[in-house]
Amino acid sequence: MTSALVTLRDRTEILVDGAWRRPVGGGVTEVEDPATGTVVGTSADAGPEDVDAAVAAARRAFAGWSVTPLEQRLHVLRGWLDRLEARHDLLVDTIVSEVGAPVALARDAHVGMALDVLRAYLDEARAVHWQERIGSSLVFREAAGVAACITPWNWPLYQVLAKIGGALVAGSTVVLKPAELTPLSAYLLADAALEAGLPDGVLNLVPGSGRVVGEAMVTHPDVDVVSFTGSTGVGVRISQLAAPDVKRVCLELGGKSASIVLPDADLDRAVPASVQGAMLNSGQTCSAWSRLLVPHSLVPEVLERAAAEAGRMTVGDPRRDDTELGPVASATQRATVTGFVERAVAAGARVVAGGVDQPRDGGYFVAPTVVTDVGRDAEIVREEVFGPVVTVQGYIDEVEAVALANDSSYGLHGAVWSGDQERALAVARRLRTGQVDLNGAAFNPAAPFGGYGRSGNGRELGRYGIEEFLETKSVQL
């Protein structure tokens, strides 16, 4: 732990109306380093009264922030981005400590990609049709109101900025509840916002439990939009709780994404990249390519290549530059992941790499695991494992490959690999999923991200992510 991170140990306050204050109940939660099991910080544990105060502050601030000219809002938010960039190294240290992410991943993805997302919001703001003429009508896009943003532990900084970046550009105000396991990076984000001069009440931070703070936010009558990322089960409950007030609910939920390797694909690229896509962030990624689909004739070769790639990955101390996989988030998460593998093996699956044995002492580590001999209805194929596990299945032809990929209640992400880009695109068009990568294409922080089916509704990032926090008004002239 760096000396800078020591200052995070006593973050026991909430941010309401531009000021730090102790929560009404004075609650405090310890934050654990999943690589060592040791406590690395503390966070406030807010309650319903704190949510009431935060929502009231956001409602008051909305009157001014929503009518602030776009260029002025962007100026303030660019200052916020500048101050986040100045905290880059501290953010990396914090992510390593609270998530267990390897330092290289924390630097390039957790922090670097998160800042790219905010930068893309600022760049794409002018692409929104804030006002347009349609015949005898003027159509205006206006801020929706107070947004309750509830974020998960797997990508804490990215997920926060994916939500509040769009909301703040739109002119909405925010009450933010970060995940209980990983709240420390949200404190740094709030510090930077205050330093940048974000008006009081525009951003409010109320860490705490989902059942207490999250439900109080979702059911609050003065909240207009709820944006949540997490499990499908919790997303369903949020929809139910928000329904009586007819709140807008934006959900980014689970995934069981397929990477389709077509017969003409370059296996030297497709297989290692697909395995890496399944193992990224120790597999704790809703968009992970957790199902690898290949022609039956190529299954033996692909299994050999996939096992080699999984076996090559360095698992261990996330503070080492050469570490590729850190721990999963908690002892509970490790038990969940290993349980999936154990039940699959008991049902006849074969593990060709990794398995349930802990690869090192201490922390909540899971070896990168490749599983095969699984049917299309197997639990490990249909349910989100949320750990470093990939299944390999064979298919007869392209029609069956698409059918297998689409045979899921989820539809968040996917990949297609082919030597023919047009062929890959044609397959991608047939996939029932919100985003598809062709031949390892790079992530685009300005493109919309979101899912079909049980993967949620609404979109984040770029112009689409701003529009989630806007209302549409038509004025007839």
C-alpha cells in the first residue's frame, strides 16, 4: 500500500450539498484488499435519512444546473476530468487495493478507460440534438431531473463515470451509491469534482448497503431516473420498486457472451484473445466472452490452444507489473465461482486448464479455467459465473453457431472471428446482443453499450449515454 493510500483509511463521511459530513447513524464499513484479506480503508455507511438529504440537495441544485448553458457545463466537467487525470496514480493504487486488479490492468483499463469514457461524453455532447425543427414544431431535449446512480464493485471507477458522466453533461443532478466492496475510488472522484467547482448538490455521494441506501434511492419520490449496473435479480427488484412512481429505469445487467470462431478464422489470434476476453478482470466482467464456440473439427486444437493460453497467464500479486489475473472480489465470490466448476464436473464436464484448486496462498484467487464437454443446457453454459472460467463448445455450421450464441436469456456482448470481414459482419448482424467485436476490434468509448433481454435496457456511453438522462419536449408553433 502506498503512503498516499493511507489518507483513504478514514473516509467516513458522505457528500451532500457540496460538503462532507458524517452520516446520521455514524456508520462505518471496512474495505478489504481481496489479494490479502487485510483492511485497507473505511467508508461511510449511510442510511435513509442521508438519502433524503442527498436527494433534496440534488433537487435544489437541479434548478440551476439544468439551465446552465451546455458550454458552461462542459467547461466545469473538463476541469473535473483534468483533476481526475492529476490523480491518475492515486486512482490506480486505490483500484489495486480495493478491487485486487493487477496494476497494469488498473492503469490501462480501470482508470485509463474510465477517463476515456468521461472524455468521450464531453466530446460527444454537441452531437445530441438539443433542439431541432420538425415541421411546425420545435423539439427540445431537456435534463430529466435527479438521477440515482447505483454502481457495482467489478469496475468501480468506469461504472461510476459511465453513469454520472452522461447525467451531468445532460444537466441532470446525481445521487451516487458506489458498491460496498469498492467505495474508495468514488471518494477520489468526488474530491476532484469539488476541486473543479462543480456546484453544490450537483453530485452527492452516499455509500452504503444496497438494501438500505439503494432501495431508499430507488423508491424516493423525488428521484426521476434510476441507473443501475449489477445482477439481473437485483435489476428486476429495482424495476419493481421504481414502478409505482413510473420512474425511468436504465439497467446494465448480466451477460453470457459468446465468442464465435468461424472456420476461416486465424486461430493464432482468435483463441488467445477469446480466452483473454473471458479472463479479463479475473472474469468479473458482465461482457466477458465466457462461451467459446468453434467448429467441431477444430475443438481438439482449440482446447489445446485455450489451455495453453490459460496456463500461461500469471496469477498472483496484483502489485506486480507482470501479473495478469488478480483475485476475485471476496471469499463469497470465490466460493460462487468454484461452485460452478465443481457442479459442472459432477455433471460430466471436463476441465482442461485450471480448476478449483487455489493457485497461491492468501487472498481470493481462482486459476484461469477452461471447461468443455458441456451441453447447451448446462448451468455453467447458461448462468453467469463471474469468474475466470470459459466453456468451449463445438458447432456443426454457421447456422448452429448463431443459434448457440443466441440461445441465452442474456444479450450483452459477443465476438466473431473470420478471415472475411464481411462474413463476420453478417454473423454479427444475426446476433441478439447489444455489442459485438469483430476480429479483436478495439473498445470505442463513444459507442453505445447495453444489452438485450435479461442483460438490461437503455444504453451508456457517448451520445446515447447522455440521452438516457434527457426528456423530450415538443412545442408546436
